Amino acid sequence: MTAKKDEYFHAIKLIESKCTGCTKCVRVCPTKALRVRNGVVELDSNRCIDCGKCVIECPFGAIQTIADDISAIENFKYKMAIISTSFAGQFPSHIGYKTAKKALLSLGFDEVAEEAMVTVKMSGIIREYIKNHKEIRPIISSNCPSIVRLIQLRFPSLLPNILHLEAPMSMLSVYFRKKICEEQNLKENEVGIFLIVPCISQVTAVHQPEGTYKSLEDGAISIQGIYSEIITNLMKNDNQNDDNEIDIYPKGLSWAISGMEAEEVNDSNLKTMAVSGVENAINILAKIEDQQIENFDYIVMNSCTKGCVGGILNIEDPFIATSRIRSLIRNAKDKEFNDEYFEDMYHQGKFNVPILEPRSIMALDEDIKIALNKMNRIDEIVKKLPGLDCSACGSPTCKTLAEDIVEGKAELSDCIVLHRKKQHDNFPKEEEK
Ligand code: SF4
Ligand code: SF4
């Protein structure tokens, strides 16, 4: 499962046979990536940021998620899982986080690591980065791939503001691949690194070979996709509760919850803020771009409401998962990940990433005259449309219908209101009969 060259990969698939053309998804997409044409949903791959809102909204299951199957690990000699912080919130206390983590070994992985290993250290690294980059404000967290793509798409002037370091799970992938190859005398392609993820945005980050998230991993398995196998395995093997030999890092789980990363980075001398939900992120990014916001040092944004616990590939309700994770953090014994090899890699710049390229939403035309002409035509069409933004035409707003018409992807007659008006005007009046 990889993206074809010059084509954006997305971890959603459209099932045309299930689509009723109701346009619910069209209305909810924050980047206007969906249309209904000829009665079925279509995706503009360039605009999609993999937030998953359309998957939640569709009542007919016509938009479904994509992730790797666990069988993909069989292609490698050494198999490693790196679990996201939200994983810990999915299991009730009678199972427990440590037991669930250990169960992954029984499913065929040789080693299991977790994002939480490095988040505490990462908070310190980010603090140092903020202090060393006083010329950039605010610095925006790079941890949520949907937010990174949103900035590429709608706020390209803010690309230099993104923290130019790999996200924790990508750092761990780089670190473990090198370490395992050296210790086990294996070639890089013999080591399979798989992320266990809470959202489609992370699946896309693994399979999209451009940007901050280079393909550092070999696959992304959803928490939903592996959950029942873990539970079945635990029911078969009672001895799973004997989990002394596996380490966990509960303190580092905090990044699963919106607000906590921003708190931890803040040493009381910084001004930080946390934002969750795509629409909220869009509002704040617009304010930053228009310089209508006070000067924050660091802003953490998550496209999922409540943070990664709100990812659509989780099993558990985000409120319940948050409560469990908070309890694990409260009772945490201070286990810390201290590794010179990791430190050396960080100081050698192995986790640095370049400034990302923008993604263009709609280049009207390379020729400025033609582009201006198209803009004028869009304005003229908008004036003719009713301005109701009802989506009945299959485009999300009247403005996007006008853009689609100019691009030759729709017609004025697609507007139901105009169509009805025309029919009404042509209908013989009582006195004319
Ligand atoms: S929500 Fe979108 S994908 Fe689902 S049936 Fe309606 S138009 Fe089709
Ligand atoms: S995943 Fe998000 S951005 Fe992509 S089509 Fe669905 S709602 Fe739009």
C-alpha cells in the first residue's frame, strides 16, 4: 500500500454503491474536498487532509477507512510495533495497559515500543528549540499530520512556523531501525517497523512519501484493526498477566490528551496554547496569518477533538480513554527513557526536517490574464446564485459551485434553486392560462 508518484495517498476509500448522494459529507469536510456528481461522492485528492470527519458523518458507510493488516509484518525478519499514546486508554483496568502492550508480542512482533517513551524528553527538546528560534513566533507543533497538511493547503505562509523536527513516533522509527540493524546484524529492509495508530491521518503520514513524514515506517495498523486480536489473545493466554519483563512509560502518555503537550513544554516562562478540532484550528491559524492574535511561543493543534484519544481508529470513547490515561499518569512511577544513542542522533540532526512545500488548492491558470478572467467569471456566477450554501447541487457552497463551473466540473443548471425558479418562471400564470 503506497502512494503512486504525483498522487496523494489518502486513508479513506469511497464506496460508490453505498452512496445515496445525500451530501452530508460534502457539508462537513473542512477543506471542501468532496463533491457529489451524478449522484455519487467524489474526492479531490489535493484538498483532503485526512481528518476523517466525512467517515464519521456518512450514515451509509460509503466512506471507509484504510489501514495496514497485521499480516503485512510477515514480510520482515524482525518485526517491531510502536504504539501511539492513545492505545493505553483503550483497555479497562482489569486488562491494563502493560498486559495489552505485552499481548502485541504474542501477535508476532519481536519488540514493542511506545510513543510515550520519548514524549517527556521531547517536551524538553521542544523547549530548547523554542528558545533557540526566537525569530519564529508562534512555533506550531508538527505532531498532527492533518494539521501539517492543513497548513500546507490553506496557510502556506505559516509553513516556516511548523516545528522542524520529526514527530515522536517517527524519531523512534529512525532510532530503532538503526539500533536493531547494528545489534541484530540485519539489513534495513529486513526490519519492519509498524505504527499502531489512532487516526487515518497517521496512516496517510506513513504512506505519503512527501513532507515532514517521510516513509520511515513500513506500515500503520489501526488500533481498531488490532483490538479484537489482542482481546482474543488475552482470553486464550491467561499467563499474560505475568508481565514483569515489559516496560511502560505512563508519564509520557499525556500527549494523547489535548492541552497536555502545551502544558509540559511550558516552563512558566513561555506562552503556550492548545487547540483541538479542525474548525477551531482553522480559526486560530487564520488569526495568526492575519496577525490578529497575541504573540504565543508555542501552539499545539490536534485535528481530533480532545486530541489523539479522539482519533476515529480508536475503540474507546475519548472521555473514557482520557480518564484512564489520566489515572495511569497519576499513578506513574518515574520511568525515563535515557539513551545516549538517541541523544547522539538528535544532536547530529538526524530528526530534523526541512520546511515543507505548499499544496495548491486551485491554480486557476498559469497565465495571469486567463486566471483573472476566470476570477471575474467566478464572481459573476456567484452573483447569479442564491447564496444559500445548501449543497443540494453537490458542491459545498455557492462559491465552490461557481469555481467548479468555471473549471468545467459542474453546470449552472446543477443549482436546484435556480432550476426551480426557472421552472416557476416558465410556468403559465393563472391569468395566462
Ligand atoms: S454522506 Fe456523502 S458518501 Fe455518504 S451517502 Fe451521503 S453523499 Fe454519499
Ligand atoms: S478526510 Fe477530512 S479532509 Fe478528507 S474528504 Fe474527509 S472530511 Fe474532507
